[in-house]
Amino acid sequence: MMKIRKLLAPALGLSLLVPAFGTTVQAEEMKPTVNTPAAQLRADLDYLLSEHFVLAVTAMTKSYDGAKDAEAANKALDQNAADMTPAIASVYGEEGAAEFERIFREHNNYTADLVNAAKGNDENARAEAEKEVAAFVEEFSTFLGTATEGKLPKEAAEEAVKVHEAQVLEVFDNYVEGDYKEANETFREGYKHMYVISDALAGAITTQMPEKFENTKSDTPAADLRSALNSLAAEHFALAATGMQKGFDQTEDYDFVSWSEDANTADFKAAIGSVYGEEGAAQFEKVWQGNHINAQAEIVAATLEGDDTKISEAKAKLDQFAMDFGTFLGGATAENLPAKDAQAAIKQHEALVTQTFDQYVAGDYDAAYQSFREGYKFMFGVGQNLGNAIVTQMPDKFEASAMPGDMPKTGMGGTSESLPVSAMTFAGLGSLLALTAVVLFRRKAANQQQ
């Protein structure tokens, strides 16, 4: 069976084929930057939509397991939906935001029906829950098509949302079946797909309202870099926090979450290497793995042993990692990202990872999910600042007119794809997503027949 990741890898490079109405000569001649109103909109959508996917999967699997933190996970998922409302209101007003919230928050309730159907092995209940999901896909895609005045056609939105829902469900089904390798592979695919959706939606909104976004575009090479770094950084946080919790609980899927962390590291290494060469990639990997990933595992082991001394020693390694990695970033970017600022940011990131873990261990699950959300959001600032430093350092690589072959590569999805600047039609987007959905549902049907 064809792997879905082979279909989604090119999808990550999709950009909306829309004319830049109202773009001024002045805007075209500006130096490339990740800090434009349109790039910020895309980053905000990246954050909220990708976090939705992470929390949806977490809430479903926790609920299925009857985990002690299941209620807190579902609260966090609902709060993510609520946090989208102000973003929608800023674009489409209070009435539009209210309609969005009604549709989107209600669809989170369907996950409970799917979980209960799985617990009871109730095929009829499952079928009814799937009908609810299908109704949501129809209603939400209609809303998006109408709100954007067709800049994001309803048909394209429908296929994109349909793929998302199928991926969430497939991760859950694989988890229930104990196929943790497939669950984690599909998790990574589904996570990346959210950035495809945010890219398309941001392009539609900024085309619909160019003056509101100062005639800037959301799909420039610089904005693409920011989004790619956001994706890698936020995924790292999610996997690190989840992995530490699963290590503490000694769950059966712990090793496969660790595999996902390794895959994320490989993608990060590819991104660094494509910008700073093989030597830079090797330096990155050495610093990243040594006093970082290994130290987090040591904290888990020491916590299980109840050895406070070892916990302190492992946390000291994370402090050293922050110094070493910050120094690496400062040197690599020629201090366009000052080493001291990078060190402070990385130290804060590690503090949020360990804070989330400590609260989880203490059984303060609401606090743990609050810290998780804070730490997840924090990574989008890391992506923004690192992306800005790289673009400032090598502006010629991120000119709007630059061709894909002239620019560094991100390594998204474990490959070295060029930064996404290619234009494809909405029809192409819809066809690709439809094909992806077919593969998902066929694979699901094949699994059920086995």
C-alpha cells in the first residue's frame, strides 16, 4: 500500500494560486522578512490548527485508556477551539466568529462518541459517529468557502478537512489496535497536514483582504521558512513532553514515541544542513542529542527511581544544552540571532518541558496541560526568531522572486524538499487531498478486514 507520507510531502510545498491584488511596488522591493502581517496570520493559524491536531489525538487516546489526565486533555482541546474565536473575529467579525466557534467546538464532542464506540466495540455507534464527522466536514467547509468568498473554494476546503479527520481517526484506530508504529507514522503525517491547511487558509484570507494585511503575502519564501521551523520546533516540544510522560507511565508505545522524536531530529538536522552545510548539521546533531534528548530520558529514569540527585544532574545537563545550542545558533547565524538570546530562549523551552513533566508526575493534570500549551506556543516564537535571523543573514536566498533551486532546503518530512514557493491551482490541491483521503480510507478498510 502506498504510504500517505509520499503524498503529503509534496503537499507541504503547496501554495495558493491567487493573484496579489493591491501589491505595491514598495512592498515588492522590501527586504525579505518573516515579520509581515500575512506571515503572522499564517503563523497564528499554524499554531492553533496544529495544536488542535495534537490535542485531539491526545484526548482520544487518553479517554480510551481511561487515563487520569483524560479530562484535563479534553479541557485543553476545548480551550484550543475557544482560542481560535478571537483570531476569526479579528478577520470576520463577531458574527462570523460565533458561527465558527459553534461549528468547531461542537465537532470536538464527536471524539467522545468515537471513543465510546471503540470501548464498546459497537459498530453501529461507530457508524453514527462517522456520520457526525462527515456532517461536520460538510458544514465547516461550507463555512470556510463562504467566509473567504470562494478564495478558498468549498470543495478544496472539504477535501482538506476530510483528510484531517481521517488522519485523526486512523491514529486512534491504530492505537486501539496496538499498532503503535503506524499510529506514530500517521501522527506525524497528520501533524504536517495541518500546516497545509493553514497555508491555504492564510492565502485565501490575505487575498480576500489585501489591505488588512498591508498587501503582504503569506506564501513568500521567508514565510515558508518561518512555517517550516515552527512545524519542526513545535513538534519537538509535543513529542518531548509526551515522550517523558509515556516513559514515566512505562506505556507500551513509549519506544515508538521515541522513534518519532528521532525522526523529528533527523528532519531538523536536514533543515540545518540545507542552510549551513553538512558540517553545521553534524554540529547540530552532536549538541542536540548529547545533553538534550538523552538528558530528558535520564530525568524520567531518575524520577522513577526517586533519585533527586540524578534528577538534578540531568537538569543541569539541560542547562548546559541551552548554553551550547544557543552558542551554536548564535555562531551559525553570525549573531543575527544573538547567542545570549538564543540561550535564554532554549533554557525557557527546557524549563517548560520539565515543568509539564513535573506537574504530570505530581498529578496536577490541569496545570500540566496549561504548561503544555504554553510550551507548545512558545516554540512558534523560537521559529519566528530563528527564521528572521536566517533571512536577515542571507536575504538573497529569500527574495520573493527567488526560484526554488536557489534556496536552502528545509528537510520537512525527512526529505530535502526545496522551500515551498511553487504555485498550484486549487484544483490540484483538491485532487491531491482527495487522493490522500482515498488512500487513508482504503488502508483503514484493509486493516478492518484483516
